[in-house]
Amino acid sequence: MKDINLFRTKDSIFLKKVKSKAEVSKDKECDGFLISSSEKEARRIIESLKGSGKKIAIEGGDDAFNRRAIETLRINYLVSPEIKPKNNNLKQRDSGINHVVAKEAAKRNITIIISMSDIAKLTSVEKVRRLERLIQNVKICRKAKCDIKIVSLANNKNNIIDEKSRVSFGASLGMSSQQVSKVIKT
């Protein structure tokens, strides 16, 4: 599998975006679920998927939410931990993860996902702030030896980002050559 999308394509993982337990269906049309809800509802959804063998991804939130998700939930992917608006300190950006969260993610084999579909929709000022956080997350993940992937997470065929663009984006974020070689393998 080379990409993760929100619709079925060849050579990609198909995640169904859900916000509540009622939206989760036990059918075999999707490879997993992208949970975009509160922590309490996410726990209900994950509990209902226990033993199904489906991939579970959860959208990132603030630092505390991301840490609890990594430490206590049985997930495969943490998607865009830098997405929620946060305050920056003088010497460090609040990027959604820190070295403790990254080490725990590496220990539990949880992959940090960078979604390209969100970045394309932002204004120039928002893009700059988002890229600052992404660069910091790449550095943190490299030190903690945590897997980080860049995916399209597209809703339709027109929004899919090709492998070459994702690899070059990873290199421009400061990923090491080993990280760049693993960017497209999910």
C-alpha cells in the first residue's frame, strides 16, 4: 500500500471518516476508520471495533489529547497532530507532539501521519504556521525513531497527490534520507 485515502483506489488504504459509533459499520468495504471526534466518543468507537482487524486512525488534537491517544488507545495512526490551533512559546512551537509522545508512539508502533489534503486548502499565513509545526514534528520523530508518513487523505481522485510530490515534500520538511524512503510505504 502506498497511500491512505478516504475512498477506494488501487494500492491505497481506504479509511472511512466517522464521528460517532452509529456511523461505524461492520461491513468489509473499508480497510479502517478515521475517527474525528472527542476522546470519549473515540473510546466507544475503538471498543466497538475490537477484534475486527481494521486499521484505526485518529485525528490529532491538543498535546494532552494526543498523549492520551498514543498511550491508552489501540490505534495504528495519529493523523495531523499539528492541526489544532495552538500557542507558540518563545523557543518552541506547540506542534501537537513532543519527545515523550514520539517515543511512546515508536514503542507502540503508531505512525504519525501528515495529511496533504489539509495543507492545500490553507491560506498563506496558515500554511507557514502549519509548516513550522511539521518541521518540528519531523525533527522530533527522527530523534525518537518514530515512523512518520505523508499521505493524500483525499476525498476524490482529483485531490490525490502523487508519490513523487509527497517524497519531495518530505525532503523539503527536512526528513532524513531514511525517512524519505519510508514516506510512501504505509
